[in-house]
Amino acid sequence: MAEQTFYPQSIAWGRLPDGRFFLNLDMQVQAPNGKILRVPVCSFMLTKDEEERLKASLTGLHIVTGNGRN
């Protein structure tokens, strides 16, 4: 059977200079020098309507970050 490797994924979001909202889904892989690299997997550009529906669906959701700070 083939060996399977799991890579953590991360989500980044923001607003482009033209005002559009974006979401990026990245894999986090370790480079030979030990640094963690984010490799893009998928990107989404949302319309204003999609952005509003996303905000409504996330209302009350607590997002945990992996930065190690409390």
C-alpha cells in the first residue's frame, strides 16, 4: 500500500485593493531547511452577495488560531 502523508491546511482571507473579498486554502509543508511553506491549493474570490452570506453563516462561530498565543 502507498504511504500517505498528512499536511496541515490553513485558510487566509482578506480584501484586494479593488475591494473584493478573497479566501485562500493552503497546505503547510516543511522545506528541506526546516521552514514551513504555505503551498496554495485553492483560491476563491467572492461577490458582495457571497461575502454577505458567508458572514451570516459564520455569525457566532469561534475560530481557533494555531499561533500558540492565548
